[in-house]
Amino acid sequence: MIIVNGKNVDFVENETISGLLKRMKYVFPNVVVKINGELVKRTDFLGTIVPDKSEVSVIHMISGG
Amino acid sequence: MNAQKSNKIKMKLQKSSVGIAGAGGLGSNVAVSLARAGIGRLVIVDFDSVEENNLTRQYYFRDQIGMIKVEALKQTIHRIDNSVNVDIFNYKLMKNTMDEPFHNVDVIVEALDSSDIKTMFIEEVMQKLPNVPVVGCSGVAGYGHSDRIITKKLGKLYMVYDEKAKDCNDDMLIAPRVILMANWQANIVFELILGEDK
């Protein structure tokens, strides 16, 4: 089990951040992701595996300012 | 409030400095709010000039149309309080040097426009200046739905956030919500500088 934005989500072995975002249907192009408090750069989404029992936070960055 | 406490807060604010990336709807309103409230030094970075259509939400005036935004904003701040130190940089923040103007500030406000630049800025600044809190904003377009706005805290990143808002290319940017969220950011800055109000 992992926690994504406060919700319990099934753990999938060897799932990357990109895979998790796809599974969660987070379709926004720009997101800020933290896993267990560590910020992960977008360029590392394909190469970073989400470990079991992780706490993942995803924030969509929406244009406008 | 007693005079001693009030004086202590005033001194603390006067010694504080806040960096603001972007001087559009969010940044211009954050800057004016912080200046009115007594923050001693502001560092503001923006590359744009004031246009007529900015006036629906940004803290500029008709007679400033055509002026460089950071210069217009400095002028306005000094009309309110000329003791505020305002350091302005009239250029576009670029990848790999985004942190540079903000090395000597206590808090950084992300007040940029496109989602791409916002994300890039947050990633870079949080990596290079890991001890400085960053107050960002996402989901400012539209009107109404004030109750959907939350503060989302991720370590030292504080996001004023409405995850259901539309992109500004698909919805309007208009004063009430933009200024609400700008001042929500300014209010978080205050909390970071003074500590939680108990």
C-alpha cells in the first residue's frame, strides 16, 4: 500500500513515478511530486521507482499568475 | 495588543526580506500587501511592461501603461511607504539561474504565469536554496469557488492551491480570485516570518 495525496492506493512493484501518475489519471503536464518529503524532478519521473509504503504528494501546476 | 509586542513585531518585519518572482496579478498584489504591512525589503523580478489589459487584476494604474512593471511597482510601493527597500530586476528568469536574485531573502514567493515556468522555478529554487521557504500558487483562473482553495504544505513548499481550477488559457483571470490568492500567499509569508498567530 502507498499513500497518494492522502488516499490509500495499491502498491505496484517496480512502478515508476510516470507509471503512477498515469495510473492515477493525473494528466496535467506539469506537476510537482514529493515522495516521503523529497522533491523529485520531472526529468527523473521515468527513472524513479515508487517504494512500498511511500507517501506521495502530487500538485498540479496550473497556468495563471 | 500591547505596545511592547507590537514594537517587537514591527522590528521583526522591518528586518525581513521577501523575494517575489513575477510581478503580474499575483506578484504585484503580494508586493503591495507586504509593503503596506511593513516588510523591510522586497526583491522583485519581472521582464514585462504594463499593458491596459493587466488593469483588471494587477496592481497598476492607467498612467503606468507602457512602464516596466518592476519600476511601476516600486513607484507605487514608495507612494505607500518610501522606507521599504525595493530591489528590482527587469529580466526573465531563466533555467539554471532562477535562484540568483533570491540568495538573501527570508521567504520566496512564486508568482509566475505558465505552469511550465512555475514548475521549473519551484524545482530549481528548492534544490539550490533548500532552507528558504517557497510560497507558490496554482489554480488562480476563474471566479467564485473560494472554498476550494487550500494551503498545501510539502516540506518547505507552501502552495495556495485549487486543484479543480482551469488553466488560464481556458478561463479568465479576474481581480477577485487573483487578489484573494495573492493575499493568501502574503498571509502565509507573514506566518512564516512571525510564526503562527496564537
